[in-house]
Amino acid sequence: MKPTLVAGELNLDYILSGVNELPVHGGEILANGFRQTPGSSSMICAMGLARLGNPVRFAGRTGRDERGDACVAALAEAGIDTRGVARDSALATGATVVLSGAHDRALVTFPGAIGALKADDIDDDVLAGAGHLHVSSYFLQTGMQSGLATLFERARMAGVTTSLDPGFDPAQAWAGDWQALLSHLDVFLPNEIEACAIAGHRDASEALHVLSKHGARVVIKRGAGGCIALDDDRQVQVPAFLSTVVDTTGAGDSFDAGFLHAWLRGMGLVPALRWASACGSLSTRGVGGTTAQATQGEVRVLLEATP
């Protein structure tokens, strides 16, 4: 297979686990665990794809600092081509503090270099040889926003398929030229909150139909509620797989990796959704977004055990 090019942000996650209530100013709460892991939606998806056996290249920017060193080393250790990662001593690599509870997590992010990557940085030479282009964290990657639709259009003209996970908007404005983006996009991978906010509807099914009108394959992640997509005009729902949840950090990004792995191999919609749901569920077995990501063998065992 041609490699998947992931163009995105790089940062470390500092995960405090066992946090089932949020702190307030002037107060203090306790966590029962701490771990530093590779972070960022883009990086977790890239490492999930590599874990499943896909060739992956990464394009991004980091500072010339210890966090940047750790990010690049983690990608390289996963077998990911890091030649597209630019190091800049004028930048500070980002970091996210994850407050992880039994059923959900809250994030506090220092963006650092996250907004430094621009769509123009992904030129024809960077695209050359790629089979697919994936971008995550639209709202955090401020440098990518203005040129992203054009980048997707250039990729399509080069025969490269595309996907986007918008991520959460910290400003909760959800602004963007979504009609243009979706019209140049092959796969759109929001979660339920993101899809409803972008579409302007409270109901995920309504949001699915609204967003799907612009041409992209829309897959909405619903956490423990599984996922939904449209097969022609018929809504398809695939449940989540039952698992003992240790930490949900990055589960949506591992879901993306599972879906793209199957979709790029020409599997049907439902099998691709099942691969995605399996990868998302299996990733919650460990602390952090990358420590328990699934192999192909583990996914197949789970799928065979759950018809």
C-alpha cells in the first residue's frame, strides 16, 4: 500500500488518572495515577495506523526541545517516517494535561507549535507517493485552516484520498467553510458533539444527514453508543464493543485509524465501522492514547468473538 500521510500536531500528554471530578480554582483534588505518553489527535491516529501495519508518514512542526525530541522519537519507534517533521528552535512543542475519569476525560492544552503548520507546507513533494492524507484537530491547527480546502482539492487532483477529524473547538464557535471542506473531502470523522455543533442540530442523526449532503462520507463517533453513518440514504449503526475501560484518552483517534485501515483496503461500510469501533474500544485498555492500541490480530479476534 502507498503510505498514509498524516499532517498535524505533535505534543505530549500528561495523564492524571482516577480523576472523577474536576478541580475548582482555590481547591485541590487527587489523582491515583500519572503517565506521560505521546499525545495529539494526529499523532495518536498515526501511531494507531502504524500499529495496524500501515505505512505512515508524518508532516508537522515541533520545537527543538525535550517534548519535541520525545514526539519524534515515539513516531520513529513506531516505524513512522518523520522526515516531514520540521524542528524550529523558535517554537515550543505543545502539551496537554488529561484529567481522566472512569467514563470520560477533560483536557487542558498548551498549543505551542500546534498552530505553526500551514497547508502550504504540504506541497506536491510532500504529497508525492502518498495514497491518503489525514488531518486532525482542525480547530487547534489554526495555521492549516485557511488553506485546508485547497490542500484537499490538490490531494484529490493528485489521486490522494483525504480524511478529517475536526476535534473539539475550545472557543466553541465551530466556525469554518464546512461546505467547501466537505465537498473536497472523502471521509469526515467527528464525534457526536462536534457533528451536532458543526451542523447546527441537536440530534446526531439529523447532523449526519445535513453533513452528508456535501459529498464526504460522514462517520459520527458516539462513544459508548457506537457510531453511525449513511449507506446511501439509510442510516447504519454499529455498537461499541464492551471492554473494561481504563482510560478513554485518544479512543476516537484510534477509531479513526481502524476505520481508515479498513476503508483504504476496500472493505464495505459496516466492516469498516466494526474495525473502527474495535480499535477505539481496545485502545481504552491502557492509560494514554497509544499504550494499548490494537494490532490486526487483536481486532480480528474481537470481531470473530462478536458477530
